[in-house]
Amino acid sequence: MSEIRMVDLVGQYQEIKEELREAFDSILDNASFINGSEVKDFAKEFEEYLGVKHVIPCANGTDALQIALMALNLAPGSEVICPSFTFVATAEVISLLGLKPVFVDVNPDTFNLDLESVEASISRDTKVIIPVHLYGLPVDMEPLLQLAKEKGLKIVEDTAQGIGADIQIDGSYRKVGTIGDIGCTSFFPSKNLGAYGDGGAIMTNDDQLADKMRKIVNHGMEKRYYHELVGVNSRLDTLQAAVLRIKLRKLDTYNSNRNSAAEFYTEAFSQVEELICPTIPSDRKHVFHQYTLRVKNGKRDALKQYMDDLGIPAMVYYPVPLHEQQPYRRERISPHGLPVTRTLKDEVISLPMHTELTASHLNEITQAVIKFFN
Ligand SMILES: *Cc1c(COP(=O)(O)O)cnc(C)c1O
């Protein structure tokens, strides 16, 4: 049996090898490494896939978040609400731009932003909310949109883990990343739509924001060497765009493979009382960037050790919430505190999740976990 990996990009590569080689050859023959035609083609195809007016490719997901916040013209010290239970990039860009992150709690069932915690944390200085579609499950966007509208706040979605997932808004399904004012995603190799290096994209339906962000990614210019605003250099390489074009056509299949693996896990663990499996509310589709269990009775670390000893990979995303990390300890948190976040960091464990998991992999992983609890 092949080795069990947390993420298996080698197996996935085998299937698209020929197509990739052909695409790479043509780019190499033309030496069109920067802004080659594949970049525009990918952006257009991604717009169609997502059902969004504008996709602006950039260098990585962290840049995407930074550029989104740069485009919103926020006064220094403005507050940006985000979960503490997320990857550091979400908060990093806030601080980097002289803004203030305000950390809120998450819902114990969805691992996503808790609406009441958000509401309680809004102050006069709050300008933006960043919902993170953590592990690939869409945030409950409708009440959040309503709240943002009432309070005059912008919504920047962090879709780095949720690409391809959708949720019903007003009765029809919309892809995450296209629902707020701006959406941001990452094409880091292990993400659901991953390049073979770094990459990212910004999504919006707003023409003016799109226009501004297209300038920001390109040193603040439209006409060459005439700079209208302070920008950055953030581009998606042509070679990466070529990879993404090929993989975009398979994204729905990839995500459905992930869902099949998740179903297998959940079925297998239904009898294990000390495990809480991920829930999927009926109005949305999960893309399982991670399959994350909650382990009750303080047994998470022992389970992790048991898996490590067997050589079966398992990971904790994330062991230290952001409000407890050195650079963020002094930042404001929800006045209700972050009790769920504090509990989850000790309970969560993510199992191997990728597009190449076989029945025998899944059997071996689930048998090991079940055996631990017996
Ligand atoms: C991966 C990730 C990012 C950052 O993406 P990079 O391309 O690595 O910069 C941001 N937010 C979340 C939630 C992520 O998982």
C-alpha cells in the first residue's frame, strides 16, 4: 500500500503530467514568464467558475488580503474584526497596515466566526469584518451581510481554505469569496486549488474596487511609469497560471473526492462517543480543505501521539490562537471573551485529507483512531 500523506500532490501530478508539460513547454519556448497570456486566461476562467465580475491574480493569499485592505482607504488605527482561530496571515496584514485587529470567538460546531461575538465587538472605529471560511466550510454569510450593512462595515472574505465552496444567499447558491465586498484566496500548493509555488487572487463584483486593486498589485500604476497611488509588486507567474488553468477544470472533482473521504471518516467515527465530527449545515457545501475532529475529555494530545507512533500523519490547526501569539497579545478581543477558541485549540485534530486517498488508506486511518478509543 502507498504511504499515507497529509497532502498528496505527487499522486495528483501523475494525472495531469502530460497536459502540464505541454503548457510549460509553450511558456518556456516563448519565455513569457511574467504576464503571459495564461494569466489573463486563468483570471477569466476563474471569474466564470466563481460567478464574479473581477478576479485579480496576485502573488499569494497574504498579499491578496493586504491589497484588499489597502483598497478600502482605512484611516490608521481603524479596527478590523477577525477570528482568533485562524492562520496568522489573516491578522498579519491588518497590523502591517497600521490597523488594529480585534479578535472574536468562533462557533463550536462550524469553527467559524460567531455572529454574537462579532456584534459585541463592534466599536466606533470598526470598519471591516474578515470572515474566514475555515477548513473549507462557508461562514454563515447572510446575517453577517445584514450586520455589516446596518453598521456600515465592509466585508473581506478570507477564502484561502474554501475555494469552490458555496452557500445559499437569498435562496440561490453563491461561491464563497464572491459574497462580501472583496474575497481573497491562496493558491499555495496544498490548498484546494493549488499552484506549484505561491499564488493568490482577489475577487470582487465592485468595478471601482477592482480598478483600484489592479493598480495596487502593479506598483499603483495603469499607464507605465505613471504612479497614481502607493502599490506593491504582486503578480501570479505565467507558469503558475498554467498549472491553475489545468487544475481549475478538475476543482469540482477534487472537492468531491475530498467530500467522499470526509463521508467515510464521519461514517466510521459515528460510534466513537469521544469524537465530534464536522457538521455541514444544510444551506452550504463544504470543500474539506481539512477534515477536523474535536476530541473530548482531554485526549487530543494522546491521540496525536498514538498516530505519530503509528506513522499516520495528523495535524493540529492551530495549536495557539492568534490572540495568544506574541505580536497580538495586547490587541482587543471580544468583550465576551474567547471561550470557544480556548477550548478548540486543545480539542482539534485534522486527519489526512487530499484528492488521492484510497479506501485502504481511509480504512487504516479510521481503524487506528477507533482502536485508540477502544
Ligand atoms: C493559506 C492561508 C492564507 C495565506 O495564503 P498564502 O498564499 O500562504 O499567503 C491566509 N489565510 C488562511 C486562512 C490560509 O489558510
